[in-house]
Amino acid sequence: MPQTITHETARNLVLHTQMLSKTPTKPAKKTSVTTAIRELGLLQIDTINIVARAPYFALFSRLGDYNKDWLDESLVDKSIFEYWAHAASFLPIEDYPYHRRMMLEKLRLPHYFKWYERNKDATDEMLEYIRRNGAVRSADFERKDGKKGTWWDWKFEKDALEFWFCAGELMVTRREKFQRVYDLRERVKEQWSDDDVPTLDETMRHFVEQTIHSLGIARLEWVADYFRLMNKPVEKAISELLANGTLVEVIVESWPEPALMLKKSLPLLDSRKHDLTPTLTTLLTPFDSLIFDRKRTKQLFDFDFSIECYLPPAKRKYGYYLVPILHRGRMVARADVKAHRQQGRFEVKGLFWEPGVTADEQMLTEVKEAIQRCADWHGTPEVVVNKYLPETLTLY
């Protein structure tokens, strides 16, 4: 019979496998970065720089104070690579064969392949230009139409680079001031043969297994979103992994159907050997893998969260750049923050406590300390809080 656990145990297991349960006991080192990406399966990339960009911030939430250069260096030394997964992501190099299958099947950003058919000759010339001249950035090409580039209106050269990146013929060899530097796949991933690419079925099973490893436990409806896969191949992979014993079902009280775990992870539920009680308090990037599936976030934490920076100002309820505050397994608040690097100031424009949160001295102290740690890591140690809601729950 399937094992039965509480919702709290399931939530704590997710926090444990997402590396957001305990405060690190040892200082981070460079290998901590690649270990974290390997455990999470992916590290989502976003360019918003109001505070630290998303991948650096997500690592800080788990590792504490660490050197941000380690992530850039890991890309250069090829222990990680970039490609599309949940979104644009840093990925463990061991998983390259599976993502290569996704490239060959044209399963990422399929609209780009229609764009290519309309722009084939000029796009092919871009690839030949790189073959002749070496690695390039989008910024190396001047925009010729007089427009200012935006996320919705790229210059042709940027589109061409992104197409070949999506198709897998270009890879990101390094970043300069967070701008991608593209080079030919054969110059970045040397001595690679597509003979080593797994089948699509093997790839789907791998991504499902990695997802459930990274989440610890998962409802069926959570699985496809983690690597942005189609539902039917995911359901087929789950059936196969249940049949061969890799996956098992677990009953979670109050959940409508059995959840999924890796059989090898079941010992984590033995409280005599593993203490899953969360003690970490930290700030999270809105692009963190713990919460980037908003439906999962609501079901696990009863926390409604959205990224309001993409909304017009009049429609924002809280603020431009919101970071959730995780305290001992609960989402207790969200903060609208901005790092003023030149002034060394970490501005909390608004600190919004969740309804029903009961604040004791321990929670207030640990939240204040978490904000200060984040500010210190940013090099903006002066913390200023402009507004609290409710106004009675203050930290300073």
C-alpha cells in the first residue's frame, strides 16, 4: 500500500530537495554552484537587474554569501551550459545529451523555425560569419532600422543568433556584462557526436525523473511545467517509470490523488534518520524554481504570487520587483525591493506581510537578519524600509 504523509511533510520534502530547508553549515565554494544546478536540474535566467539577476539570486537563497563570479566561471569551464528548459536556463553539462534531443526534435520555441524559413539566406549567412570570424555578441551588430531594441522588437542579427542558439548550432561560450557570447557548437562542445543522443522516450523519462528528484514529491499536474514539456509524453514517461519501479505513489492527506516520488527517495520520509523540519529564512527571486509554477506555489504554500514588473503601474498591487520571504517553511511576506549600488543602499519600498501571519520575536528577528544578509551580499548594506503593511509589524 502507498505510504501516507501529511501536507506539511510533503511541503518540507520539497523545501529539502530544493535546497531551501536549512541554513548552510559550511561556506560555499565554486563547486557548490554546479552542485546546486545539478540538484535543481536547471537555474532559470532572467535579465532584470533591480537586485541581483535571477540565477545569482537563486543561488544566494541556497548557498548564502558566495562569489557571483563562480557562476560565470562555471559557464566558461563548461561544467554548465545554457539552453531553453523551463525558460532560458543554466543547465548541468551532464544533461546536454537530453537537451540536444530537444534541439534535434525542434521542440523548443517552434515559432523560430517558421521565422527561419522566411529569413533563411540571411540567417545562414550569420552562421557562416561566425564560422569565419569567431564568437560574437548581439551588441557587435549595429541596428540599421533606426529603432531602439526591446524584448518585443529585436534587430535581425539578434533573432538570427537566437534562432541558431535554439536550433543548437550555436552555444553560449561565456557572458560579458551578462550579454551572451555565441560561438559554434563544435567549438564549444568539442568532440561531440549526435550518435550519443538518447531517444525521445529516454529523454522524457530523464526529465520526469529529474523533475521529481528536484521537487522531492510531485502531483501529476506539476511535472510537465518544470522543464516545459508536453503533457502526453510526460504521462507516458510517468507510466513507464511507475511500471519499472523507478517511481512510486504516495498518499498526501488532503490531496485529491496520489503524488509521485522516486523510490530511492523514500528513506527521506523516515524521521528517525532525516529531519525535514525547515529552519531557513531567506529571500527568493520571483524566478526561483521553488515558486516559478504559480499553481504549485499556491497548492504547497497557500501563497498567491505574481511578477508585477510586467504589469502597467496602475495594475500593480504591491510593487515592481517583488521577492517572497520564506521563513521556516512558510511564505510570510513579500517585499518590493531595489538595490541602489552606487549609494550602498538596499531599499525595501514596501514590506507586505501575508494575511494571518502571527509574528513573534523569532520570526521578526530572522526576517530582519535575512534582509540584511541579502543587502550585504549585494554590496548595499544600508537597509531602508519605506512602508509596512500592516503598519504595526515593523522590523526597524
